[in-house]
Amino acid sequence: MYGPVIRRIALPAGEKIPVLGQGTWHMAEVGEHRKAEIGALRLGLELGMTLIDTAEMYAEGEAERLVGEAIGGRRDEVFLISKVLPSHATRRGTLDACAASLRRLKTDRLDMYLLHWRGSVPLWQTIEAFVELKERGWIRHWGVSNFDVMDLIDLWQIPSGTEVQTDQVLYNLARRSPEYNLLPWCREQDLPVMSYSPFEQGDLLSHPAVRGVAERNDITPAQVALAWVLRQPLVCAIPKSGSVARVQQNAAAAAIRLSPQDLTELDLAFPPPIKARPLETL
């Protein structure tokens, strides 16, 4: 099965990733959903959403196990991402956490390993661990998540800190604060931003403005929300879906271009930021 060709963007290292991947937050939390979730992830791979994002935190490791099962026999097709918790992010703790994630995922390497958010462990310790993990071949790239501009500037001052490959943040129609300074700063550095929760955990899908744009274009509200995020250069999105039908809709959203009228209506309903605000998280 094939869907629309999904556009790719380049990491600073030169490798290209699809602008539309698959998230797994809240997967593996309900046993009877497991088969459907695995089926959805596998369909996403068929449709070109070959980037899969997970984390040791999700369902206390069960999401990684689910992903490992979903990509069994297809590992080389996948750009696989996981994350280390800040409480594990010392040099030794990061190495141990990565080893545990690899076991749960049943793989010998991650394509990207992220610091889930900034905690009390000094950044240099985590980055030293990431460098060692690359040297061991356990990870191919590393990045960060939930980092605001000042966090990235701090990272830039650390030896090897400029080797970061992405910043994964909360960015959607209802959470536009990254547009004020984070997205422009990242574009200046050619650093891709990865949008998590592009549907605001489903809340955007019932909004009248989103539904109005969807009806006029004969698309779904979820496709409106995704197309809106993907209009930005150097931005990709990782929607989570355990439904085959929703995965098909998500894949089709990669080819949708919203009109100036659509964007104006969405701006009226969800005004862009006019001043700097702290980065929001979920």
C-alpha cells in the first residue's frame, strides 16, 4: 500500500527525515488496544510515515516494547527515536537508560536519542553520554525535547552541543508561542523542530474554526491541524494514532496546502503571539 509521497527535511548532519512521522505517547496503556495500535504503526510505515517516536517514560517502557513488536523484521525502514528521562540523564544513567530502551525495542541502535526535558543534571553530563553512545554505535544522532531558546543557547556553549539534530516541542494551533522566537532561532541554525501533540490531544478537532476550514476543503479537522503545522519550514510532526483510518487521514495531510483564506480564519481563531512567552509543555 502506498500513499502520497511525504516531503522530507534535512537534519543538520545531512540525513533527511519525513515531515510526518508517528508518535506513541499514550500507546500501550490499554491491553485490548495493542493489536490495533501495532496495526496502525505498521500501516503508517507502508504510507511513508517511517519516523517513529517513543520514550522510556511512555507507559513505563511498554510503548517501546509495542514499537519493537510493530517494527519487527522492518527495522531498517524506520527512523527510530526514543528519549531519556531527566532523572536518568547523568552520564552513567544515560548509558544505562539507552541500553534498557534498546532491549525493549529489540534493536541494536536508535536513529535519534533525545533528552526528554531539561532537569537538574548538568547538560554537559548528558551530552558527554550522547557522544559516547554515538561512539559505541548505540545511537546515530541525538537531540533535545521541550527546550526553549535560552536552553538551546546554553546547549550551544557546551562542547559538542552544536551537534544537536532536533528540538521536539509542543506546537499546534492552540500553542503558538514557539513562533515568536523559538522557530526563527532554530531556522537560523538550520535546526529542525518536531511538533508533538499537533491535535492538542484531540481538543482542536471540535473547534468551530478548524471544522469550518475542514468542511470548506472537504478534509478532516485533523488534516487541517496537521497541514497548518507542516506549513512551516523545517518543522515536522509526530501525531499519535491507534486507528488505521486515522493513520490514512494523517498520511494524506502531508499533501494538503491551506489557502490564504484558511490561514487568515485560523489566525483569527488562534492569534499568533505578539510577545515572548515561556515554552508550554504537556
